[in-house]
Amino acid sequence: MSVLDFIHASPFYELTALMVLAAVIGFVGVLLRQPMIVSFIAVGILAGPSALNIVQSHDNIELLAELGIAVLLFLVGLKLDLKLIRTLGPVALATGLGQVAFTSAIGFVLSMALGLDTVTSLYVAVALTFSSTIIIVKLMSDKREVDSLHGRIAVGFLIVQDLVVVLAMMVLSAFGIGAAGAEASILTHIGSVLLYGLMMLGFVLLFIRYLATPLVSRIARSQELLITFAIGWAALLAAIGSQLGFSKELGGLLAGISLASTPFRESIVARLASLRDFLLLFFFIALGLQLDLGLLGSQVVPALIFSVFVLVGNPLIVMAIMGTMGYRKRTGFLAGLTVAQISEFSLIFMAMGLSLGHVSAEFLGLVTLVGLITIAMSVYMITYSHSLYSHLEPWLSIFERRKPFREESLEEQHTGTESYDVILFGLGRYGKAIAHYLRKEGFNLLAVDFNPDEVRHWRNQGHRVMYGDASDPAFVSDLPLQGVKWVVSAMPQHDIGITHEDPRFSLIEGLKQQHYMGGIAVSTQHVHDQRILKEKGATLILLPFHDAAEQAVERMKATSLACCLEPEKT
């Protein structure tokens, strides 16, 4: 019996082989400093029919992948605020529909220019409009940017894209039923999905209003039950969403939104993060399995042309729309990078066209190659988005209005007479605790955060706060640094670890460029980061857990119980 026969003997053996292969390829990727998503997609390609042909139990992989999608979008929904959804709804709708319209129109003209027939050009043009919600949300989660303004806007127009995907799939499904009744079938599908969608949205709103908090409060008495309920609720609404005609992604997102108003959402997010990352491994493997390299044929040159259009053209379209709507060029750029790839739905869309006889296999191969190129490249573009922006910033001014009014409501204008003792970056739990004690000691404090919710909440409490990103050199240059004794970074670290994209590095460098002479305090959770942060220019390194432990011991020593810690004398 060969090794491959042994692996195929049991789905458990296949799963074991996949995880071992993922660990090996992932380790190599870490050594080469590559994003983990690229490594996992490579695992899917290697495990697929074009290479090692390990996977035979496709249904098992798809099941785990779909559960991972439900959990991922559930966690995104948990962090969404209904007030913010109402605020960002118009820009998400305009950007999403505008990007789909312009991308499909330009893609159609480009396809025709490359010699494709009309029907194939239409299919390719539509396929180029879809971006991968899963990949984008995973990358932004790793960079802790889902809660930023550009992250919220990106999630919004990606949801709009998902709705367009649903509509496109319904149209193709109707054609599959039969040409004679296609028009009536399309209208029936659309009407039923809209009706079911409104019913499900109404159910979620009633659940939030009357059941969410009391029900979850009862369940939360057992942490194990809370997590089991959260996973089951995410999977249930994802399954209902899929059954009613819209995607699992939207169902999982609604499940998260339905629990976002409860006081237990942070606990759920913290406990499900590791499970999300494990299950998403199978999503990326499943995506890699779909990339059949045998279909590529002679489509390399057209694929490169389409890839350049997706990688460059799509972000420019989003930047133009957002700039026109009054957003800053930096917000438009960072949001625009999220559409610099096509999604797994693009491949499914082309495969449906192939099954209907509308397109040939070579054009499925064309879109497959475009997907492989754009997904791999966009992962790097998004991972290193801030560095990319700093290099391109001088040429992006045409995408910003003279008065970017959309973001002015989040900002405070500071006059030259205002002076602060401390500027604090980051209003997470640690940052808020630092702010509390600084104000208690009488320091005049200015807080900075890039989460619109935190900025509004902090301002409503009567505190001075600015909306801004430490990674933006232009923002740092506008800070009221005159007379500031300390700049404190209490920002959370990236899940990807300490890199040149770390906002703490950007902040230190920006302060140096402004010839700031005060102290710079930087927090880190890892002792081994102290050296590199000191080399970059940090004056003081804050180690929250170590500092808290040291302070706890000092307090214990200062009390009458200290005698209990002294060794007995013999």
C-alpha cells in the first residue's frame, strides 16, 4: 500500500495529512516572513488534484470551511454597532454598488478588447467585481483594523458585494431551470429572497430588543455553555440564511449583530478567536483546492492584464468614489486595497457558466489564474498597506476633496494655544486605565484612537479626544506636541507580531520627524520586544502584565501581611 492509498483509506487520515502539511508549509512561510494566508492557499494547491492529490473527502473540508466562515462573520457582527451601521450605510451602499458597476463596465470593455466573445466577456466582467469577504476580514482582524473607519467601511461594501453575488447566482440558477420560464423564475427568486431577508432582519431586531440580553445573561452563568450557544447560534443563522437564498456570510453576520448589544460580546470574541483561526485553515485549503492549474492553458497574458486591472483599477475606483463622498485619501486608499482581488465566488460563478454551456473551460482557467495572482498579491498589499500608502501618498491628492467633511465630525480642531501634558494613543482596556490614573494625578490629557465608537464615547464623557491613526505621518504632524511631556502608546499589537508595519514604529518615526523632544512610552506584551523598541527610540517600555505583577508584590510587601512572606528563622 502506497502512502497516498493509506491517506485515502480514512477521512481522519486525510485530515491528519492536511494539518501536518499545513504546519510544515506554514512554518516555512513564517521563516520566509510570508503571510499565513498565502501559505494555507499553497497547502490547498499542493493537496489538490494538480499536485499531491491528498484530498478525496471534499465534503468534510467544505463542512469545516463553512463553519469557519460562519464563526468569522459572527465575530465581525459582534463588533458592529447599529448606530455606526446607520452612519456608514450610505457610503457602504454607494461604494459597493459603484465599484461593482464601474468594475464590470471596464472589465467588459477590456474583455472585448482582448478578443473574448460577448457572453464570455460579460461573465468575466462580473467575476472581476467580487472580492473575498473572508480573506479581507481575516487580514483586517489580524491587523486589528476591523474597528477602524476604513475597516468598517470596507466590511460594509463587502456585504453589498455579497448581496450582488446572491443576485447574480439567482439569475444564473433561473437560467438553469429553463430559458422559457427564466424571466418569471428570476423575479420569483428575487421577490422571495427579499421577503425572507426582511423577515429574518425583523426577527433579529425583535431578538435584540426583547431576548438577547436576558437570554445570554442566563446562559453566561456557564462559560462552556456560552461558547457552545454562540457557535450554535452562528451556525443556525448561517444555515437559515443559506436556505432562504442569501449567503451563509450574511446569516453569520446577523447572528453576531444580534448579540452585539449584550455585555458578554468581548468574552465571546476572546474565546472564539482561536477556533475561528483553526476553522479558517480549511476555508483557505478549500479555496486552494478549487484552483485547478490544469485549466490555465494559454491564458497567462490575458490573466496578467486582468490581474493588473483588479490590483490597480479596483482600488482606484473605490478611492474615487470615497473621495467624491468626502473621505480622506488615506481612508479611501486603505479601504480600496480590500477590493484588490477576486473571490472564491468568482470561480463558482464561472463554473456555473461552464455548466450552463455559456463559457468554455479555458476561461474558467483564466479566472482561476487571475484569482491566484490577485489573492496572493493583495494579501501583501493589505498586510503592508501603511508602508505602501507612505510611498504613494504624494500622488493620491486627486482623490481627496479640499474639505473632507465626512471625517471632520470625528475630529477635533485644536488651536495653537492648547497644550497637553500627555498624548495617549489607544483607548482599549489598558489605555483607559492609564488615562484614568493620569487624570487622577492632574495631567492634562489628549487621547487618540482610530475606532469611531471609542472616540464618540470618550467625547460624550467630556474628555478631549482625537480620531486618528498612529500609522499616518500626516496625522502625527498635526498633533499639538508643543509642551507635551509624554506620548504614550497603549495600542494593541498585531496578531502577526512585531513588523515594520507596526503602528508603534510609525508613531515613533513620526515623532522624530516632528523633532519631538519629550518622552515616548510604548506598551508591549512581550519582553523580547524591549530591545527593538528601545532601538527605534522608545524612552520607556511598559509591560502591562509584568508591571502589574511587580506592583502587586510591592503592595503585598507594604501591608501587614508581608510578614507572612518572610522565611521562617530557625
